Amino acid sequence: MIQHAFIIAMIVLFIHACSWKGMIFEGVKKLIKPEGHLYKPIYGCPICMTPYYGTIMYLLFFRLSFVDWLLTIGTAAGMGVISVLLIDIKDGIFQKPDDNRA
């Protein structure tokens, strides 16, 4: 289960990172504006994305049981929380010079 959760969490984080500035799916932000709550499960929040993308991946590749699905998706979402915290810490410590201007 932990391996499946890790795989799902890393793929979800990959999809999320592909929408960052300068990345291949940055254009999605023109179609689905980063405001409100719709963008979060599509590309804006790895924690919010995990139940949707994770369920699709789980059903395609693992399909073990309902309890395993629930624990796997919950664990993957928890890993998403850790990744979001690390991204926030990184953004707070390593700011670009332009970010410091008022």
C-alpha cells in the first residue's frame, strides 16, 4: 500500500508541477483561472488533486479492495500535505530577488 501511495503522490505532484510558470501545462491557467475552487482539484493543489487523479490511477493499475483504496488515497494525500509544506518552506527560504520588492 505504501508503494502505491508513494507512486500516486509523486505522479500527482508531477502533474501539479507541470502547471507552474514556464512549464508545459502552464496554459491550463488560461482555460481554468486560478481563482475559486475549481482549479484546485485540476491543477492547483496536490492535496485536492489526489482523490481524483489518485482514484483514476488506483483503478487503472492496482484495484485491490475498497479498504486498500481508501488507505492508499489517504496516505497519498498525506504525502501531498508533506510536499506542499516543503514547497512552502522552499518558497519562504529561497525567494527570488523580485519577490522581496514592495
